[in-house]
Amino acid sequence: MTAGARWVVAVLCAAFLLWAAPAGAEETVSITEAGFSPDKLGVPTNAFGRATITSTAGPVPSPIRHVNVYGPAGVTLDLRGSGVCNKESLERLGTQACPANSRAGFGGGQGIYMIGKELVEEEYTIDFFLADNRPGHVSLLVYLTGSKPVSIEMVFPPAPVIQGPKPYGLGFSVEVPEIKVLPEASNASAKSAFLTLGAHNVAYYRMVHGKRKLFHVKGIILPKSCPRGGWPVASQFSFEDGSTVMAKRTVPCPRR
């Protein structure tokens, strides 16, 4: 083999190794829906999204261990009038332990795990509460529940609000613990997930000129402008098998 031929073979081998490396994850994530309601520039809103998770290696995706969700640049938070929920109380008493004005959203999806060679699917729900509402220190509590075929309740570690890399803005970072539904089952994973975040519908009272007046927590506030092509949003999923997937989508600009 000539030196030139050896060089070509080496390049092809290197390219194959790069293609086959863990960066080419066996899990795939697709954001099937993303948007804001109401969908108007510069107003308080609720953010919503939906995603599906699949695996090219089999019927059960690797369990999710970490998720970063990134919103569009220019989104701000106004949490005046909101409350906070205590993690220990949430673990002990469930959602009734959290003040109504600490609710930050809800979600759910379809979970999946294996018992022996049998596949078991289970619907789950997620409730989001503010764990800290101080500017620069905002974090969320994530409360996951499932009931059929097996009852499960767990609280994730506090999820901080983060600043995403360009071209993204504020988001949040969730550490997902191992979810063991049954001792003999594999760690649970997710086939789908949806969420709605925002405190736009949360109301509170405060005294104004000696009178009790109703206000609404603004929560998430959309930017006053939208770039040509729309707002970019993304979710970065890290899996138990060491792979990481970044799913992206563009939310169209509001109609004027």
C-alpha cells in the first residue's frame, strides 16, 4: 500500500470513528410543539412545549439524567407577588403543601421501563413550583407522580433558572434522579414529555392607598421584538448511557 493510500484509509477510519462515537447518540429527541400563550410582544405569557424521545437501539430509550431547556433571548421574569414552596414539605405532604402563588407550571408524558423482557408504559404528571423567587436566584421544584400500573411520587433537586448560550436566553436546568418504579424493573425512561410554564394566571392581593387590590403575577414576559425568522428555543437532553442530544425549534414571531 502506498503512502497516499494509507493516508486515505486513515482518514476514512477516523471519519467512521467520529460518526460512530457517543456524540452520534442512539437516542433521538424531537420538539413537536413549542410556543407562547398569549402570543404577543412584550406581554406576560405562558410557555408550552412537547417532545418525543426514541431510541435507534431498541424500544426503551436510555433514562434521562439531565435536561436544559432554553427560551428565546430577551425573555425576562417578573415574580413580584409570587410565593415559594418548601422541598421537604412537598415530599411529605404533596402538592397541597405548596402555596397557590408558588405554582410555576405543569406537565407530564408517557414513561416506559422493562420488567424482565416485558415492556411497561406508565403515564406521569409533573408539577412545577417556585423554590426560590429572588432575582438572580430563581429555582424550581419538580414533583413527579405516576399511578398506573404502579404508584410513584418523587421530588427532583431544585432546578435553577439559567442563562442559555447564544442565540438563547433564560432557561432552566433539571437534574433527573434515577427513577426506580419497582426493584426488579429497569430505571424508568420517557417516551414523551410536555410542559407549560408561567405564572400568568396566578393572582394575589396587595394594599394600594389603604385598599386591598387584586394583581396578577407577571411571571414570564416575552421580548418586545422578534428576530426575522422567529424565536429559537432548544432542549438539551443528557442520558444515562452518556449520550447528549440537542433538540431545536423556532417559534414564529407573533402576528402584528
